[in-house]
Amino acid sequence: MTEKIICPYCEKALTEKYYCISCQKDFGVAARHSEEGTLPDYQIAQQDYIDNACFHFLKEFVPISHWDIAQISIIRDALISVLIKFHNKKEYDLYPWLLEPEDIVST
């Protein structure tokens, strides 16, 4: 059994240099940061952008609301779902996550 990182777009195994042959995307930076347990700055900024957009949306309807990640995450999940379903966006581009190895059983 070997551990491989799976492409967040096509769900195929990345090469040992963290490249997706199918999608032709390099995940080297993201994979190295994942090994350290953090996201690259540009991905943290993307998460912040989405969370802030959701908070500003909430503030439009409830001006006295305060930052509450539980409420923001509900809005975020709904927003991401709509963007994926109706606008062909990829979840990883909208709200990236740590790339973690998955076990692949050799056959």
C-alpha cells in the first residue's frame, strides 16, 4: 500500500512531484505546504475572501451581526454549492483545503 495525493479536480493520483497529468496542474506548492500543516498564503487569502464576502452579505441583512464562523460557514456552503452547480466553478478554487495523502491499495 502506498500513499498518494489525489487531485482535487479529477480525483486521480498526482505524480511524485505533485503534478496532475490529467488536469495538467502543478500542486507542488500546495502539497509542500500541506506537509507543514498549512495552506499557502494565496489559498488563505482565497478562503478569507470567500468568508469576508459571506460576512458582508450577512451584514446587508443584519447590520448588527458580528463575525460568527458558524453562520458564515452556512452561507459559504450554500454559496459554494450554487457556484459549483450553476456556474461550473471548482470547490478547490473557491475554498481550498490541505492536500492530504490517501491510501491506495496496490493491485
